[in-house]
Amino acid sequence: MGRLAVILGSGAAGPGGAEIVATAKRHAALLQRHGESGAYVLPHAIDHVANLRSLAEAGCDRVLAVCSVGSLYAGLGVGSFVCPHDFIALQVTVTSFDDRRGHATPGFDPAWRERVLAAWRGSSAGELRDGGVYWQTNGPRFETPAEIGLIAAHADLVGMTLASECVVAGELGLAYAAVCVVDNLANGVAAAPLSPAELERDRARNAVRLRDDLAAALPELAG
């Protein structure tokens, strides 16, 4: 069996992120999606092919991606952790291929996804919701309320990176599953407009639980 890789997102770039990074490094090869050393790569500028190839070259065969997301309905509140089962990414064109192999069928690896869910259930980690649809937008801006109203009819979560990663991971033979952390209600879902300051506040709160959940689940997933 190859190595486990953990990809961390925006939750590792704010307060509490250093502890999340240290926790992940103890059990897995770590990649920080938005860059390291204080740099921040905007979602639309991330080189997913280079990122995933670096993990494959490091001997990894499976990826646990941690993604900061917005919830598309109030019943899925801030602080929820979700393991999505599918995604919508109609405008995503990223691929590691330059030939007909690009006509691939993407998706989460079913067996690896079940193992991630089992690790959360069988440890002292908090609740991880089984299932949900992630809609990837282009970013880097947040969506308008009208856009959220459109996509909320078809998905549960919104973000800017997961689908691209999942597509490339599958092309490179890396089993891919994700834990999505709801850091905000999408713009237009709550009564008040989405506030960047409020988002950062809630993301910092979620970082504490994310650190503890990873510490509980990663030993099982790394074995």
C-alpha cells in the first residue's frame, strides 16, 4: 500500500491552521492547496495537475482532501462536516492529459470514501455526514444570491476547488475522497449578506474541531 496524502485548504491558512498542519504531517504526506510560507494562491490559479503529480511521485496512492465550503441551505449549518458523494462542475476543464484519455468518467473512489466514513465513525472524531453534492464555481469571488438560488436546487455545498482536484487525482490513479467543512452559509441563504469577517471567525472556530477530528481519524487512514 502507498502513502496517505492529505490536502488542506483555506482552513489551514487562518488562525489555528498551524496546529492542523502539524496534525496532518504526523500521519500523511501533506499538501497545502493554497500554498505555504504565508503565500496564498487564489482558487482559480491553483495548479492542480502539479499538486497531484507531486503526491503521486511521493508514493501516495490515496488522498483525503479537506475543503472549506458554503452550505446551500440553512439546515446544513456552519460547523457541519460532510463527505460528499458527487459533484457538479460544468465549467471545469482541468486535465492532466493531452489526448483522448481526457474523456474520463470522474468521481470519488467508492471504497476509499467508505473507509474515510468508517474512520470517522470508529474513532473519537465528530459526526461526518454521509453524502452531499458539491458544486464547484470558478471563483475567486463569492457567488451572487441569484447564482446560489440556481445551484441550490441541485447541490448541497458550494466551493471552488474540489472537483478539479478529484478529476486530476483519478487521472493519476489516486483514490480521492473529501471532508467538507461548512464555514459559512452561501451568499443569499442567510438573512444578512455573506461577510468575509464572519467567514474568518467561523473558520477559526471550525479549525479546532478539524484538528481534533484529523488527530482521531488519520491514524486509521494512514495504516
